[in-house]
Amino acid sequence: MGFWERVLKAVTGGKGVADPMIYWVYVRCEKCGEPLKARVDLRNELSAEFGERREDTVYTTRKVIIGSGRCHAPVEVRLTFDWRRNLLRREISGGAFLTEAEYQAEIGRQNSSGESL
């Protein structure tokens, strides 16, 4: 757990505060199998593609996620959101998407077996 996570946990009494303008991406590297996560700030990291009407506007972002020590192979994620910042499409190269539960299970399995991330 990082420093700021500990501070947030102390301030909120152990309950994390979910920011609705943050989207978490969970992936697995196809080369080494390392589970990875990345944060997308929906306020600041999206590029607008304006349509004729507000409802036609979409927002896109591209993240390149690199692991912490196994292979350093890039996993590229491309996300598209509607004008209300709801996810419309997601594409990945160099890996596979995970759910948050799958990511947590992978991390727990690695921590219990003593594998390094």
C-alpha cells in the first residue's frame, strides 16, 4: 500500500472514497502474465471528438501500461467514452482485460506464493 493510500485510509476510516471521474483499467500482459492496473482521469486525460450535437461527442484516450519488472512489454489500451463519460468501447493490444476481482485475485495469489511483481 502506497503512502497516499495509507493517508486516505486513515482519513476515511478505512473506507476508500470512489471518485466517479476516475476509471480504472485492469489488464494482464500477454508476454509474462503480470497483472497491471492504470488510472484514467475522466476530467483531464480524454480527447474530445465533437459531433454535430452534444450527444454525438465522444471522448477517447490511449494508455500504454508497462509492468514493474518482469518483461517491460507495453500493453496498449484505447478507450472511448460517450458525452456523459460512460464507456462505449475498449481495445487492447499486448494483453487482455481483467475485471477488478480477477486483478485482485491475481495479486493475492502472487503475494501468497511470494512472487515478485
